[in-house]
Amino acid sequence: MPATRKIIVSTTPIQLVPENPKRTVLAIANVGNYVCYVSVDPANITSQGFPVGPGTYVAWKKVDGDHPELMLFAQATADTEIRLWEDWSD
């Protein structure tokens, strides 16, 4: 069953999701006003992470060869709101 969460990402790194081998899809939509960076590494997120700009989204799908099951961290340039959507298999 898919799950959606609202998360406020700030200038302090946070863990968005833990590792979950059953996760098949992970999507992040930035509905805030500032860039949110995501990374599998909690160090240097804003300098080495993937930027998700305001009004954009990124998705990882196992069927496409991505790795949505990995642990993921986030950090933003200022407080910004994201929506995180995940789906998994039983």
C-alpha cells in the first residue's frame, strides 16, 4: 500500500527513509520555495547530493533499474516542504 508523507527539510541533515529492501518506488516532490538536496551519504549533502528544486520532483523505480530501497538523507538551503511517496511489495 503506497504511503505519502509531508516533511519539512531544514539546513540540518535528516534521514528521509531507512533502508527497506521491499520498497519498489520512492518519489520526492519539492512543494516548498528552496532547493532540497538528497543523498545516500549523510555527509556533504548540499555539495554532493542531488538537487530537487522548488516545483520539481525526482523518482526512483526498481523496475527502471534504480535503487529506491536505499537509505536516503536530505538537507535544504532553508526550511522547505517536500512530499515523499513510497510503495513496496509484500
